[in-house]
Amino acid sequence: MEKPLHVGLIGLGAGTLANYARAQDRFDFFEINPEVIQISQKWFDNLSTIKTKEVQIIVGDARLQIARLPATTKYDVIVLDAFTGGSVPIHLLTKEAFQIYKNHLKSDGFIIINITNAYLNLYPVVRAQAEALGMNYRSKFQDIDKDQLVLRNQYFIMTNDMLYLKDFPSVSR
């Protein structure tokens, strides 16, 4: 059995990322909008079929909620998935917010950000945050591929895990 992961997920949406949980993992979802939680539970089964028994939904501004966690709370992975809509929660992208994320990240942990947005180029913003934190990074961009039914998407990964950085270069397709 692989080691259990403690994962913090900012932005619940339909709860799709719950499908990645394994039985040994712990998933903490942070969602500011209680209506999103109700919709995800009523209309989608991602949360009701999650494999881990250690899952919680924390209601409120993720930046503030994570800052309130005990200093001993450390995540293996923090996922920010709140930027694809037309109204981007910029407060989650500030220098102060990223310092909070890093404070609650294990030394070899990952901050993964879905920076796909039809209106804003968030790449320079998150790259500047990685550089300010002294973290290495990788990015992945994939343009529309109608044959593969892929929509345009872009991800940014911050980590100081040297094995990962060596094995996985940034990718653009």
C-alpha cells in the first residue's frame, strides 16, 4: 500500500476530485459557498462514493480557514481549483495566500493550481508566487483537441520535490 496522502482542495465544484481519493488518504475540501456544497451533494455522487472515510468539507474562505489550522497540519498536496469561472477569487492568488499554503505544506509537497481561464492569463501570477516562495515549478498546457475530446486546459505545479522535477519537465501540447 502506498503512503496515505493528506490533500487540501480549494474549490469543491461538483466534487470531481473526490474520485482520486484512495482508502488511506485524507481529503479536506474548502468551499466558500454553501450552495455549491448542497448542489454537489444533491446532483452529483462524487462525495457519496469517495473511497476514503477521512473527508471533510470546511465552509468558508479557504485562505482564512487554512490560516486557522494548527501549525502541525501539513498537506502533501494542496489543489487550487477555483479559477475557471468569469469571477476569479483573486484573494486566493495573493502573496499572503500562497505563504499560508506553503506554511501548511510538507517540505516535499505540491501546490497544484488549475489556471485554466477563458478571460485571464494566470500563469505569470502563479509563476511570480512560486518564485517569491522559492519553490520550483512545472506547468502543463494543452490546447483544444477535438479528436480526443479535450478542452483547453492549463495547470501549474509548485514543488521542491527534486525527483519529480527531474522526471517531469513542463509540457505544452
